[in-house]
Amino acid sequence: MPMIVYVDLVFFLNFAFDFLLMLSTTLILKKNIKLRYLLLSALVGSTSLIFLFIKLNSLELFLVKLIISIIMILISFSLKEFFNAFKTLYLVSIILGGFLYFLSITFSYKNEGLIFYYDKFSINFIVLLIISPICLYIYIKNIKKYREEYKDIYEVDLIFKNNKSLKLTAFLDTGNKLVDPYFNKPIVLVYKDVLKKFIPKNIIYVPYNSLNNSGILKCFAIKKLIIKDVGEFKNLLIGISEDDFLINNVSVILNQKIWKEKKNDIKKNKKLFIFKKIKEK
């Protein structure tokens, strides 16, 4: 018996799924893309159906789909955003594809031990269309939750006076406003166990007061602190913390003051840039 393919239904389903993928990509990347561009991208994605009726091997079909996905991204995103959008689109596609495959195996097949057989039951396309947005919504919600939890966590390099370096994970704590009262240097707290081999002989004893207690904090100077994707900071002290910070993999507590100084530098640079542009005119 010949198989009947409803091209209009398949086209509509492909269009709907491509639209969901593009919409999910924009939500994850927090981009405000106009609806017409997303619809146009989905329409371009649906044209891949044409190539199902053309004799192509697996590699050729893969390359065609790759080119179409690149065009889809370029319609909705700028060249600067291309790589992140491309990576996110394929990640979301894998998540959704895996989810649909799982549903297909779960509901369409039964097994006896290691033997799987077709049970003459298939998931309705409309059901898939309803379930897919729910799946993507849960995925995007979890991504946003993860970002919220880890938005203040950074990878840092401590460069010591002897040029040795130490890679650590840091947390930006707005409550850490500790400064050296003598030279007004901000203090970055580091858990003592990771500093065993790096603590110099020249220790600076800094008195401190906080809401809960007060005392003397052992500190020492370093050459510089490099925060990945942010910049480098000099003229600061490392405070040796006796207590673990109880945050997953975090052994450094950054100081709010160095963050404010960095923001002020960025503002100054922007003003200088604007001033130079006006002067050139």
C-alpha cells in the first residue's frame, strides 16, 4: 500500500517547529527580534521540505539543512550575534528533537526485555504541537534560573608578586565592602585552604568591623587580579578567610568597590570617546 504524505500538514508542522526554535533562541539570548523576522526565518526553514523530494545522500542533505539554518539566523540576527544564535539554535533543536524522540519511543513502541516492537500507536501531530512549546518553556525557564543563580560567579586569576598565578572561582558579593583603613585599598577575600603555597611572609594585619563581629584580618598584596571577560585590577589586597564560603566551588569573594571603579572607568572612557568624536567633527 503506497504511503500518503500530506505536504500541507508537514509544511505547517515544520513551520510551527521552526518558529518555536527561533522564538526560543531569541528568548534565551534575551534579544528583542521583531515577529516578522521570526516568521520569515521559520518560512525559510520550512523550504527544506523541498529537498526531501530530491535524491540527496545524507551528507548533502545535512549541508543543505546547515545552509538553511545559517540563512534563518542571518534573517533575525546580526553578524555580531551570529555565533551565539547559531550555537543556541542547534542546542534548542537537539533538546526538542530528543524530547520528541523520547515521546515517540515511549508511546509508539513496547518492549519485552530487550526486544522493542511497534505497537500500532503514534502520537497525534497536534498533541506534539501542544507539548513542544511546554517542553521549550520548561527548558528556557531552567536556563534563566541557572543564569540567575550563577550571574555573579566569575573565573579569576590571582597574579602574585613572584609572577605565579592561581585560577579560582569567585563570587561578587555586594556586601563585601572591606577596605584597608590605611591606604583605602579594597580587600578581596580568599579561602585559606587554596592559598597555602602562595601566602608570603609580608603579612598586613587589617582591623575590620562588620554587622556580626569585628577583629583583625590577615592580608597581603598581589600584583593583580584578572576577572575573565571583565578586566584586570591592581592596587588591592587579598584577605585570608578562615571560613569556607559554602558556595559551590567558590573560594574568592570579590569586593564591591573594585566593581564600582570598573564601572566608573567604563563611563569615563565612553565620555572621552564621545568628546573625541565631537572634537573631530
